[in-house]
Amino acid sequence: MNENKLELFSLTEGTVQILNNNQELYIKAVSEITLHLSKLFKNFDQLMDINTRIKSPSSLKEKIIRNKLYKLHKTPEEIIDNLSDLIGVLIECRFNKNEGEILEIIKHKFNEKNEMGLYYNTNIPNMFFDLSAEQPQIQKNGHKIYRIDCQYIIDNTKVNFELQIKSLVNTFWSDIEHKVIYKNNVYIPYSSYIMEMLTAIKGNLVGIDKMLQLVNDQIQDSSAHKATAQIDFNLAIAKLISDTFVAKMSESIGFTVNFKSICDLISGYIVNKYNDLPVKEAQSAFLDLVHRFNDIYGREINWEEKIYLEGEFVGEDKFCQIFGDRLISFMNTDFEWHIFFLILFQIESDSNNLESFSDFMSTLKYFYSDKLLYKELYREFPEEDADRIHSEITEVLAYTLSTAASITIIDSENEKILKLISEVITYIIINFNSYEEFLENKKAVRLMILDKWEQ
């Protein structure tokens, strides 16, 4: 034994040794706790997941020293016995209001009280909850949390675990705070400013939760609310993009740009990807998206590096090829488009950049080149002629859009282009009887499109 070693480190090492020696017991306890809770909430539709963790040796050491547990307890056994979060259990639900609902279910199911004042269920006699504390609890940062100290008896051994109940946005917020503040021991100048920024983000997330709840309620109530729900989805996703990437950009390069148009474009693109999915699948996809944003916040993002596609882009038609090639040329020369594609590729990180770009161009094609927009043309002309005229029109549109390539191409410009397409089709139907006649006057049609676009 090293006589010069501080006693607190000997105490810490002894505690870690107990943790390591009992890993199999703790793993078994985690498995049983998860199974009991899963059965308990099997009929609760708003439950998202039950996540668990066993405190790591490094985290245990840090907690003993940071919280000065070496001053409160004399032995490693005493520290382990009084460590409330040796095991952590997180019940994750959809919305903030579900947190209180889950607590009420626990209170209803665990309504028997033992001599220690802990509550249990007669069907699960070895799981105990301390339900005496007022909920939600107020944390040091002033924010609320549903947190319960619990015990699980396994192989005649008491194992402490901490149960937390969090909505999607509160899980997202906790991870941000944990990574940025709680686990960050670096000296941070202007810490009050950082805390104000975090408080603002927290407030925005509360707003997002309310919007998500509203969208969910509208979807459940009636399909008649679909238009309103889509608007709310757009707002919720745009806000999520903004809150995540503004913070990441400021953290990385020290300044931000106006994200509104970028957020609107990406949110509109994402919503339209989910638009034709059944309600349940759309909700699942959206909730997966929220989890993905949580993951993105933990990544390192280099905002100054060039973006590359993994191969040559081949468009589905002339529109996609012409406009796609133009956007590729903007990808590393126009900062707004650079930021747009950087964010898009981060969000769609389960596919490579080329696939994500191709999907994006397919969405633009759906907006401006899809044959359904040209149905009047196909009613008046034979299909072969209509196909060739459609190809000519979309080619001109691609060049027209490429001239400016506004970042608002799906958002505010959408109505303008759809009106232009309608007017061009009407003009062609009134003035030409065949593709050959159209071809003879193609230059006039091109000039008309350009003229109307510039109005």
C-alpha cells in the first residue's frame, strides 16, 4: 500500500472495485427492472423507450470526488449503499405532459407501503419507489425534472437505481446541458452569456413540445386538420433545425447567419418526404428525426470544409440534371447553399451525400416537373407529343430557376412557379395543335417563361 496516497483515492478505488466485482449482478438487475417496467407501461401509447445504464468506473470516481462523498462516508460499501444512481433508468415519452401521466401510473400501480416508507406492488415485491418527494423536482439549474429514488432487491442484495421520466424534447435538452456544461470542466469566459443562451434554447424546446402536442392532437382528431397539422410540422422542424445548428455553428466558427430561409427549405423538404406516409409511420419517422437531432448535437461539424458527393450525379430527367448540376456548382461557392447542404447531409447521415442530393432533386422534380402538374397538357395532346412538350417546358424551367437558385425555391417561390406553369400550359393549348407547331414557336414560349418569371 502506498502510504503517501490520499485516503480519498483509496476509498474511491475500493468503491470502483465493488462496482467491477458486481457487474453481473447489476446487469441482471437492469434486465429485470426493464422487463417489469415494460410490462407496466405496455398499454401506454405515449411511451417511447426505456433506457438504462450502469454507472461507469470513471463516472463513479468523478461523482465521489465532485460531490465529496469521501467526506460523507467512511467505507466503499457505505458509498455504494447510499449511491442513489448506481443504475440509471430513463422512461422516455413523447410529450412533456406525458411525464406527469407516467408518474401517476407508477403511483397507482405501486400503492403498498412498507415500514421504510417505500412503495411497492404486491406482484413485484422486490421493487421499491420513494414517492414521498414532491414531483417534479427543481434542479440546481432551476429546471424541473421527474426523478424518483428506487431500490431493487436481487439475490438478497439491495441495488439502488434512479428513475427519470423525460419527454423527447427534455431528453434532447438534458443531453445538450450534460455535454456543454455538466461534463465540461474547461474554463468558460462569459459563462453567464452561455447560460442565457441555454435558457433560451430550453424555452424554445418547450415551445416545440407544445407544437408537437398540437400536431399530434390534430392528427388524432380528424384528417380535416391535415393542412394545419402540416404547417405546425413545418414550424416544429424548422425550429428544431434552428435551435440545433445555430448553437453548433456559433460554437464552431463564432458567428451565425440568417437560418430562417434554410430552416424553412429543409423543413418543407422533410415534411413533403413524410407527407404520403400513413399517420403512424409519419409520426414514427418524425420521432426518429428528433432522436437524430439529439445525436447531431454531439457531433463535431466543420462548417468551413468543402462538401463532396461520392460520385457523379445523374438526374432522373432534364429538369433534375440541369438544375442539379447548377446546385452542385453552388454547393461550395454560395454560403447559403453550402450551409443548406451541410445541414441536410448531417440530418440524412444514414445515406451518403449523393443519395441525399438525388432525393432532394427528386422532391424538386415533384414540385415543378411532375406530370400531374401538366395533366391539362396530356388531356389536349397525344401522349407522345405531351411528353416532348413537357420535356421542353421543364428544361426551360430548370434554366430559369438556375439563374438565381434562390434558397426559398420550395417555400415562397413555389406559388409563383406553379402559377407560371399553369399559364404556360394554357398558352400552349390555346395557340398550338401539335408538337410540331409548338416546336416552330418554342423560342416564343421560352421568352414568355423568362418574361413572366422576371415580373
